[in-house]
Amino acid sequence: MKQWMLVAACCALTLGGCATQTKSPTVGAEVPNKPADAQSAWQQRQAEFARMSSWRLQGKVGVQFQEQSASFNISWLQTGNDQYEMNIKNPLTGSIVAYLKGERSEVVMQANGKTYKDSNAERLLQAQLGVSLPLDGMKYWVRGIPAPDSPVQQVKLDAQGRPELLQQSGWQVEYSGWKGTDWKALPERINLSRTPDNTKVKVIAKDWQTRY
């Protein structure tokens, strides 16, 4: 049985009631000119976040995939667009279920006392843990911006120029909470869904750390 099934057995997908942290994120220096409208703020948000040299997200993730479900804690450190380290943890014990280290052309995962390698993180997670996470897109979506190398099918903005809905690469990304009130705020609650295989992912960001 896959390691994640042990996590699923002890913790069902119940992220809706989880507590969230009220700590405001650090998103860099103030931009001198306030955007004139939502569309301007959206463009400025993407330009500002493109300058971000690194960030760390700590929170909870829930996954539903082909009638199965699991939830786990996550600590995700991203450096630039190509390098990251991620700890996937048991939500009850805090023990590390899997550790991932990704670079431009290779992803290495340590789990079940073994080391696995692949050029694609989503494929590796699916094969070894039975978890479907589109990490290539999520490294942008979790911050509330689109991936720059793929067409955007749809985006719906709120009055501050933050996305309420983003459709890209076959995924629908919905945002229902923010850690802040202006156009630079980072997401607090994110729902991802992919219709063909009925995959759903919920992310609750408890803490954000960013560096420019």
C-alpha cells in the first residue's frame, strides 16, 4: 500500500474547518504608484511577483483523486523558478512522509526509505505516492499569478486586481481567501480542480515568507 494511504486513513479531506494564521506576509517594498484599476493592479502584481527571488509556503493540502482522498502538511521552499525543496508531512504526527528536491531537469524524492528520480514531479508523485499535484503550475498559482509559459484560458479579477478564478493548463484555480487586503496579498485558500480525471486539490496557506 502506498505511503500516502496511511495518511489518508487517519486524516480525511477536511480542510474546510482548519484554522489559519493571521500573520501578514512580507511581500517586498511598497510600490510607489498605486494601480489605477483592477487590470492595472493585475499586471503590476505579475511584474512585482516575477522579481521574487525565493518564497516559503507552510500549510495544509488535501487531494481527491479517482475516489480516493488524502491530506497532509506541506513545507515548500522555492528558489527562483527551477529549484525547490518540499517536505510532505503526516498531519497527525508531523513526521515526514516524503522529501522532494527539484531542479530544472530532475526531481529527487526520498520516501519509504528509498530514493526515486524523474524529470517530472507530478509523474513521480503519482507513481510513488498516488498523489496528483501539478507542481510546475502550482509554483505560480499558489501565489495568485499565472504560469508565464502557458496560455491562460480565463481569469476573473476582484476589485483589488487579485484573481478570483484562473484557468490554465487544464486546471481551474479558485481563490477564496487572502493574507492581506491589497493587490499584493498572497493567497490563503486555494482550490484547484481538473475535470477529466476528477482531481481536486485544496491548499490552505498558514504562513508565507518571501524574499526579493
